[in-house]
Amino acid sequence: MIAEERRRKLLEFLEKSGSLSVAEVSDQMKVSRMTVHRDLDSLSAAGLLRKVHGGAVPVVKAATTMDDVARSFTERKPANANAKERIAWHLAKILAGARNIACDASTTVFALSITLKPAPENRGMFIVTHGIPLFMELQRKNLGIRIALTGGEPHPRTESLIGPLAIKTLEGLRFDYAVVSAAGLMEEQGEVYDATPEGAAIKQAMLSRANRSILAIDRSKMNFLAPYPLGTLDNFDLVVTEDGPRETKKRRR
């Protein structure tokens, strides 16, 4: 059973029963508990359920759109924290010596604030982001890196700046690298998805202005379908997971 089908069935089970037990799902679907936990992590990161000890419960929905029920930055930050930190270590090596970098507002890319160091090769590095937590943390750490925050309207849950003004800020800029994450990657089809249209729009603007583009995504989001298209793997030079970087067909051509 492919991951997308498993996760669809998990949501169906949750809708019928009102809660999920990892042990029961593992037995019913004939998969390991680790696989069930990874699936629940992906569904939780997309705001489609809430993971609890031993299983999951439904998200309480007070609105009707994915944007309205998106999990806050604070809620998303601990999810797959070890994987995000490993991704950030790989990113720090790739970005060493780069001058101009666009970074999105994801909790995955935020982990760069942990791994970037005040190394000689990073002097003169200039990072532009629409993520308020990343901007604040890099300012606080005072690594000798120049950091700028886009304009835009603040999103109350994702702690990012969005909208036409955020995209307008990027006009005329060029980047050595754009580093973005995503809500889902359908590997076989080569399609990349995001959780909100506003997030997808500013990430696309960053990618269009970069010489090299990086998709930073942990394995729990592989073969997971989110609502809004971000692009295809051909839009990226590298995909960086907790296992390390790999070139896409675009880079190999």
C-alpha cells in the first residue's frame, strides 16, 4: 500500500471512530508502528489531525479553509525536530560561502538558525526571509550575517509576511540560493505542494529569482498530497532531506 493511500485510509478511520490508536492501526493495516507514526506526523504537519500520545484525534475546525486551520509556527516547530536539524546541517554546508540567500518561513528552514555559525566563509552572507521567527533569531544570535525581512501582511498563525507587498519586496533582487520547504512531495509524479496559496506564491517568487534552488523536506512529507501546487522537482536543483542532499534531473542535465 502506497503512502498516499495509507494516509487517506487513516483519515477515513479517524472520521469514523473519532480517534486513532497507533497499535490498532498498525495491526489493521499490517504496517509497522514507525510507519504509522510517520504518516501521522505528515498529516499533523498539514493540519489534518492532531497527534497525541499513542495515536491521533481530529483537529477542531472553526473555519472552512486550509489556511484557517493551518497549525501555528509554534505547534509545527517541534514536529520531526531531529530530522529538521539534520536537514539544516546539510544546508549549512551547501550554503557556506554563498552571498545572497532567500529563505522561506517554514520551521524546516528555521532550523538554519541553529546550524549557521559565524564562520569566515559566511562573512558577507545576506539572507532575505518572510519568516519573522527566522529573522528574529538570526538577529538575536548576531552571527555577522546580514538579514532582511520582506514587507507584507503578517499571517497570525504562520508568523510569516504574505501577500502582494511581500512579493513586491523581492522585485529586482537576485539570489545565489532560494531555500524553501513544502507540505508534500509526490515523488513518482515529481510534484511539490504547499499548505496555503499565499505561502506557495511567495516561495515561487523566491525560486524565480535564484540561480540555484533547494527543496528542504523531511521524509515524513514524501508521497503526501497538500492542496496548493508549489511546482515540480524540475524547479529545484537539490532536494535535501535528513539523509542528505541529492541532485534533481534539472541539476544533472
